[in-house]
Amino acid sequence: MSALTVRNLPDETHRALRLRAAQHGRSTEAEVRHILENAVRPAFGMGSALAAIGRSLGGVELDLQRDPSPVRPAQFE
């Protein structure tokens, strides 16, 4: 696993990172890893990916008609 050193981080930013880490129950180092991971590889679920593809292709028009007949519960014997 790689290591990263961040130099010249303002004290105010470091304090904000420590506070954010404490709020999330993580160490400052773990919080920075979490932030970086989310920034470069955001979580994108399958449904969101498919919706994005659909939007990029212009979407889909569906002409759905609701069946007006009442729904009857299943009969168990």
C-alpha cells in the first residue's frame, strides 16, 4: 500500500480534519483516507449507473396504463 505525505497543510484545515474525524469516530488518518477514496472513486450503484446511461441516451418514454380491475387476495386452502 502506498503512503502519502501532505506538506504545508494549514493549521485550520488540520483542526477541521481532526474534528470531522472525531465526529465520524475515526482517526484523522482514516478520515483523510475516507475523504480521498470518496473523491477519486465515488460510490456509484448499479441502479444509478443504469439511470445515468438512460439519461445520456435521451431517456425512455413509457405509456403505462393501470389495470383498473380490483386486486383479489390469494386464496389459500
